Amino acid sequence: MSKYSKEDILRIVEEEDVEFIRLQFTDIFGMLKNVAITKNMLGKALDNRCMFDGSSIEGFVRNEETDMYLYPDFNTFELFPWRPQQGKVARLMCDVHCPDQTPFMGDPRFVLKKVLKKARDMGFVFHAGPECEFFLFHTDEEGQPTTNTHEMASYFDVAPIDQAENVRRDMIMTLEDMGFMIESSHHEIAPGQHEIDFQYTEGLVTADQIMTFKMAVKTIAKRHGLHATFMPKPKAGVNGSGMHLNMSLSDLKGKNMFEDPNGKLGLSKVAYQFIAGILYHMEEMAIMTNPLVNSYKRLIPGYDAPIYIAWSARGNRSSVIRIPSSRGESTRIELRCPDASVNPYLALAVCLAAGLDGIEKEMSAPESVDDNIFVMSADEIQKRGIGQLPETLGEAIDAFREAEFMREVLGEHIYTKYLEAKEAEWRQFRAQVTDWEVEEYLYKY
């Protein structure tokens, strides 16, 4: 059932003195875009008649196919709490459609909705909850971001050691004004690093919320003279920022399908098959959960990030999947490798599709690995059949290039455009000469 009708939105805009509405959508690389309209054009937009130039958006369409239409999702209507109280600003998240009114195959939101429909046709509803980490850094005299922070706080520290406690408070209050249910927040391990967790909910809502969350966090940080970054590894020698994804399936009546009180570890057959599907496809979908050159600087031993394609029922954090201890309706799996540079629509789509593939094919999960894999010998790792995530974006590209499953899930348009862009990004990175190389080699050779 819809949260708002067209009439509700028009009425709220009048009552709340809303002057501008931002029609938001996401490109294939997870960058938030928008078209701003005045309230006088809102009726037209709500009738799906707002057009934009798709050729200007990277990964969308060619110049001869420029006309795209935005179809607002009425349930995503929200006011921006940080904007003026007179002449307020609101937003609507939108789906992208072609001139013939069909969904645009290059719209990431459409890809997720397509996989969610498949899950529902199988009798499942997909739920997800992210654990979003980010850094707060100072800006320079010109307002440009740096990687400098004055604070030295660490995990769970409090003020005055945690100097950004009030910043997080403002972020949380802003998010709650936008309808978020915030579950917890705290300082993370590295100086300047923070985490805010919000309520576990249905997959499409979660993806929309991740996009909104990043926008709100960056906006509030800027009001405090800081720069918020979701870059996975902005500084060497400290922990990177991840975005662990908690996931489960319920039936159409809301019963958690991962729970089995009589099963080993309290997990159902469906849960084991879902785990097996993700592990089976993990290498080829790594480019979606960890999409940047920089993502793979985080995925190294010693910094609380997983690198091994395994699962653990005992909370082993060296494996990509762990099973949190809570059971009952909270039974879920936690995928630990993603970071917040992802396109959340595509990342959730491939995770769900992989899990459903495991259910459809009745895959068997390997044995739980409850020992610390980081201290195992290479021989033992090989003997136990434990795989490893790609070590670079180049390796992730190689796995993705051969993945017909990913091509099927994403569709030909996004698969091709995404692959071309990531190959170009990798070539560009390989051509760079880094400061480390100069410092390491210049005086020696």
C-alpha cells in the first residue's frame, strides 16, 4: 500500500510551503543525480511527464536516444530538514523510463526491482540492513577536503576524546526527521572514523535509504566545516570503511525463512542455500560490492576486513560471511566485504540474485570456518577449499568479464557499460606513478 497519494503530496507541498522539489535518480556507478523543479511543475512530474537528457548521464544512453522520463515513487517523498523553513525543499526518488513508457534497462533501481519481483514470485521478501562507516576530515582554506583530523579517538570512545559526537548527533536528528529509524551510532576504530546504523527493512527501501543517508551525512558534515567521505581506504595504515550488509528472507506473511529452531545452529535449509549461492558467485560479483581501485586497499589482512570466501557461524571476521548470534525474527547473515562506494541498487540486486540462485539450485554450503583464516598456512587454506576475494580491481574485472550470471542479473546494457567503465578506470590507474613508488625507488635506481 502506498504511503502517499498524488493528492497527499500536492497538499503537503502547499501546507509546508515547499517551493522546490528535487527529482532524484542514480546512475550506474551509484552517483546521485537530480532534476529540480518548482511546485508549479509538480503536477506534471507526478503524472510522469518530467523529461531529462539521458545522454548527459554516464552509462545511460547514446546521443540519438536522449529523451528519458522520471517516474516519481510517491513513497519516497521527504522534506530536506537542512533547507530553509520558508520556500522549503523536498525530494522524490524516481525510476527512469523510456519515451514508450517502458522501464529503462540501464536504471539501477529497475534492476533491483526486477530481482525483488523474482524473489516474491518464489515466495520470498528480501530484507537488508547496512552498517555504514565513513570518515570525517577537515577541509583546507579553500573548502576542499583533506585527509586531516585532529582527533585521536578509537572504537566506542566518547567525548571529549570523540570530538565529532555532536556532529553525529546532528546527523542522526536530521535522518530521523527524514523518517529513518536509527538503531545505533559510535566512533569507529580509526581516528576520524564513524558508524551509523539504521533499521533493517525491505530491499528497495534500504537501497533508497543508503543513497539518502550518504547525501544527508555529507550535507551535515559540511555545515560543521568538515568533509564526510565514504571512500573505502582514504588513509594508509588505518582501518578502511566498510558497509556490512545484513540480509534475510521472509515469506509473504513476514515469517523469517532463515530461522529453524530445530536446525543446526538455528538456521534453515533456505539460509544455508542462500549462503552457498553468495559464496559461489562472490568472486564474480566482487566488482559490485567493492567497485573501486581503492576498495581493494581495504581488503587486506590486519585491518578488520575479510578477504576469504568462507562463512562462519561463530562470528569469525576473517570470512566474508558471518552469522550474528541473534535468532528468531532477527536471524540473518552478514556479508562483510562491501563498502559504501557501491551502487546500493546493484549491490543488493546481485547479492539477492546470488542467494536465490543457491536456493533454486539447492546448493550446499561448505563447512563453517570458525578458526581465524588469517593465521592459517597456505596449505591449510587450500586443503579446506577456501577461496579468496580478488586482490585488485583488475582481478575483479577478470572475474566479472567471464560471468554470464552477472550479465543476466544486470542486463546487457548495465553489464556492458559497467565493464567498459571499470576497464578504463583500471587502465588509468595502472598508468599512474604513485608517491610510494617515487619514495621507494627514485633514490635506489
